[in-house]
Amino acid sequence: MNTLNSDYKIILLLTVSMLSACSSQATKHDNDMTLEKSNPPQLWSFHKSLSISVDVCALKGYSALKSLEFSGVVQNGNYSYGNFNENRAAVKCVEISNGSLVYLAVAGPERDVVEKLRNEIAWKY
């Protein structure tokens, strides 16, 4: 049992040392490029049960992104995604017993912009 505890201590120390090595603010590489640590993106989401078919739900998601002038909008089955400046949105529709469920998420660097885009897409439903 003592050996087992010792092994866990070693694993814990190795894990902590690896994680602490990854926490620096800037990293130099051989080509002298410096990578700055950036803030994590904001993520806002929304979901709602709808009394429409999953196909209609998916079409509404695709249409919402297009009408809000997202670029590179792609629809893959019941899933659509696109970009708006530095932001990315995804809309997924799934079939449920009495209609469909829409789930959408928007991610980007600025809280207010991400929240507004999420609200704009949600209002289309």
C-alpha cells in the first residue's frame, strides 16, 4: 500500500510540474515567433423545444445565420455553423417526440458581441 501511495505522489508531482510549465505568458520558438497567451473565448448558448419538424428547425438555423450575414455558413444535415468577424456560431436541431429541440452556441472574444449574436439567432426562432 505504501508503494501505491508513493506512485500516486510521483504521478501527482509530474502532473503538477507539467501543468505549471504550461502556464507561462509567452513562449519563444526556434523561429523567434512569440506566442502571447490570450483570454479564453466567451461562450453563450441557448436551447428551446419547438413544435416544428427537425427539418424546418434546421432550415431556420441556416436561414438565421445567413440573414444575420454570417460568413462561410455551412449546413450539414440538421447542423449549421458560420463566422461573424472573430465569432463562430453553431446551430443544432434534434428530433424529439413532439417536434424538435434547437441548441445554439456562439463563441468569440468579446462578451457583449457574443451575447448579442446569441440573442439575434435565438429571436429567429
